[in-house]
Amino acid sequence: MLRLSERMVPGAVLRLPEARSRQEVLPALVRAACSAHGLADPDRILSMVLERESKMPTAVGLGIAVPHARIDGLADLHVGVAICASGLDFPVSDGAPVRLAILLLSPTSAAGLHVKALAAVGRISADRVEDLVGSRDGEDFLARWGLWESRMSNA
């Protein structure tokens, strides 16, 4: 199982309790992820994430959205997270407001890795979303995520 925790850093985890829209969250999330992971050209990366989002919104249900893009020049997968306790306006079939946006930025040359990352996010349950949304900060989020991954790999 792909361990997304190995591609997360505390500085790429944002708590945005007052955020209400994708338009607020996505730029902040991309900029934080780029800064925390040392990625150049956040404007280009944001443009690619927004382009992907315009083709098909990335809310997957259970309060989760997975904005993502495959980026030329990246060497590995990078993950950012926005915790939005009040919920966001992503269009989603189950009607649940998005409270956890998990940004995946992967190399264009790594389609398999990208699919594995999407699948890893797809294993999150509604109970896990509640637990993660309750994280105090980036360190706490990573500890909770890592514990969940360990339990999943032992199951």
C-alpha cells in the first residue's frame, strides 16, 4: 500500500475553518504545498489544478475532495491538505460538504503512482474524515494519518 504520509509535511497541512469555497481553498492549498515541498512555480501548478478541476470536480463523497494534477518536472508525488471544518461548495453526488481537501501533485511520468495515490485516498472512511478534521495542526494531522495507514497495512 502506498503510504501518503511519506509524501506529506506539516507545512502543507492547512486549517481553514472559515473557508467556504474552492476558489478560496485551492490557491492557498497549492501555495502552501509548493512552499512546504520546495516546488517552483506555484502559479503554473495552480493553473493546472484549476484546469483539472474545471473538467470534472474532484469531490469524491464522504466530505473528501482530491484536487490533483500531473506536473512536468516533478520528481515525486507531493501531498497537501486543507482541513475545512465548516465545509466547502464542491459539487458532489452524496451532498456532503467537503471538509478535507487532499491535493495530489504527481510527475507526468508516474501515472501508476498517481492512480495509487488516488486509491489510497479512496480508502478513507467517514469516521476517519471526522478524526482527521479534528486535527489541531499539521503535526497532529500527520500523526493521525500515519496511525490510520499503519492500521490499514496491518489489516
